[in-house]
Amino acid sequence: MSTAFTQPPQHSAFGKYKRWLRLSLYTILLLAGQCTATLLGRFYFDKGGKSKWIATASLSCGFPILIPLLIYSAKSTNHDSSKTKTKTEPRSSVMIPLYLGFGLLLAVMDFLYSYGLSCLPLSTFALVCATQLVFNAIATFLLNSQKFTALILNSIVVLTMSVVLVALNTESEDKNLPKEKQLIGIFCALAASAMFALHHALLQLYFVKIAKTEETYLSLLRMNFYPMLIASVAGLGGLFGSGDWRSMGREMKEFKYGGVSYVMTLVWTAVTWQIACIGMLGLIFEASSLFSVVIGNLELTITPILAVFVFHDKIYGMKVISFLLAIWGLLSYIYQYYLDAQKANQDKIDDGLGLSKV
């Protein structure tokens, strides 16, 4: 199972050190951004927000904060290209449909996530979203030749059992919503997780087949900026088309902590989600989509714990079991990744010594 599919082999200890620093930075960005954005999304619905379209638009409308980084990266790339051989960039006829497709996929996914989050306690929402690891394993197998091992299969089975327990759990009293609406929330979260996994697998395919000719960081920023622009247009279209924009003034007045808190909740949701997306794309580029989903799943174990203190969520019998199963499934993949890394290092040593397999 390949993990560093876009980066050239590192021939020095300093090169390996720099790569691990990048991986650590992207991991911090993903976890910090995703935990904060998820908690803010729950805060919006708990304190008086009701519009799924407003929540959806807030997940993508933070893309303008990337403009200074795009300008700086483009200038740096042009400056470097004047000294070295110019790299061939993908054609606009290829990139525009890709940006459009990824943007529309993000828009639908954001709406489903927002709807699911509005119907479910945060602990239940996080556990259902843990299935994104299962979906991503399948998607990367079909699109990126991901190999299944006993540990990965164990992870898939265990996480599936975890979600079944959540769906059948009738002890949850965290939301004053009908059981039918909670089941709809679970379905939306499951569908969004499947789309999230497909999105990651397609991004890995993009970085391998197309973006390998581009400058690294400019490629990452562009693949975040332009799809987010498309998703924002789609989200705003849904907001105005549904008429939910008329409720913003009322929501602001009725928000438990006032209008300023309402606005800041939406603004910081937009900002922190952009931070998470940069971390996500960086991990896909540096390692793989499956690695990025595994790190993202760490957030799913952290956020419910934070929600116990922030929102006073309760976790009953079956939820405790399903939560432990989710951790078990996560650790199974992490151990598989460790074994793959050890094998890759040994293969490099063997190649360096001139050993070959007969």
C-alpha cells in the first residue's frame, strides 16, 4: 500500500525531517480546524439557528481568506520558474470541469452534513461519520488500487458494527426530535460520509495523474479555492432559492447569545473549515487519501469528548460500546499503516544494498 505517492524519495535525514514536519503541520491544521468547525456547527443549531442552507453556505464561504496565500504562492512559483525549467501546468479545459465537479460535490456534501448535524447529538453524528473510513477504503480500492489486508478488513467490519449500534440505539435523549427525524439524520450523515470518501479518493487520483506537473503548494491552494468558490455559489443559490435568507434577521435576534455571537459563529465556522481543508489536502498530497481520512477520524473521537463538556451530551450503554468499537477500527488501520511504513523502509534498504527478490 503506497503512502507517499507524489513525493520523490527522500535521500537525506533533513529531507525526511522536513516531510514529517509538513505531515505534522497538516495534521494539526486538520484536527484543530475540523474539531472547531464541528463544534461551532452544533453551537449554531443548539442556540437558535435553524437554516440548513445558512449552515451549508458557511462551510464554503471562507475561501476568500486563501487569496493572499494564492497570490504569494503564484509569485513565488513564477520567480522560481524564471531560474529553473518551467513546469507544465494542466490545461484550463481539464481543470475547469474538475473544479466544477469537485465544487458541486462539496456543495451537496456540505448540505447533507449540515442536515445530519441538525438532527443528531454530536456524539452520534461523529460515530456515524466514522464510516467515511470504510467508504474511503472501498473507493481507493476501486480508483487507486488500494490493497485490502486483514487489519483493514477488520477496521471496516468493526466500524460498520459501530454504526449499526448507533442506528439501533434507542436510549439517546440528547435531542427532542422524533425517532424518524434522527434516522433521517443518520442517513444524511452516512450519505455525506460516502461522498466525503469519494471526494478524497478522487483528489488522490488528481494529485497522481494531473497535479504531479504542478508546483506543490499552488496546486493545493487552487484545488481548495476554486471548488470552494463553486460550492459557495451553489450554497448561496440554495439559500436564496429556498427563501432561508429572509430568516437571517430573525435568527440573529432570537439567537441565545445575541446577534454578534450569531455572526461570529458563522464567520469562524467558515474560517476554521478552510483551515481544516488545507490540512486535509496537504495530507492527501503528502501521504494518501486513506491516511487523511484516518487522521480525520481522530477528530471523531475527540469532538464527542469535547461535546460532553461544551454541550453536556450524554453517552449511554450502546453508545459507549459503539464508541469503543470505532476506536478499535481506527487503531486497526493505524497499525496497518505502521506495518506498511516499516516494510517500505526495509525495501529501500534492500534496494540500496543491491538486494533483489527472485
